Amino acid sequence: MKQTVFRLDREFVELNQLLKLAGLCDSGGSGKALVASGNVLVDGRVELRKTCKIRAGQKVVLDDVQVLVQAATD
């Protein structure tokens, strides 16, 4: 599984936007479609809320890519 780190410069980012910002999809709209498909895991559980708040310390998985969310100061 490929791992990537996303540096969070605010309190949270919405899941669909994280997928876009991490380069896993082309737009927030396609991020929403990915979440709705049931293929996105947050901390090991399927997440269907498209605008779920993702905070530092959480892990998001899509296919074979794991995104580790870290505070920008870490």
C-alpha cells in the first residue's frame, strides 16, 4: 500500500476536498462520488458522509493509497 502524508494547515478538511487536495481525484465532485461509492475508509471504517470532517491524526484509505493526515506543525 502506498502511503502519503497530507499536512493540514487548519482545524479540519472535508473528506471530499481531502481526496482532491491529496491528488486522489480531479475535483471535489468526483471526491463526493468516490465517498458515495463506499470505497473510502476513514480510520479503518467505510465513510459515506461526503463532507465528513477529517482532522490531524486520522488515516484515509482509497484503493491502495493511505493518506496520513498530520498537523502542519508536526
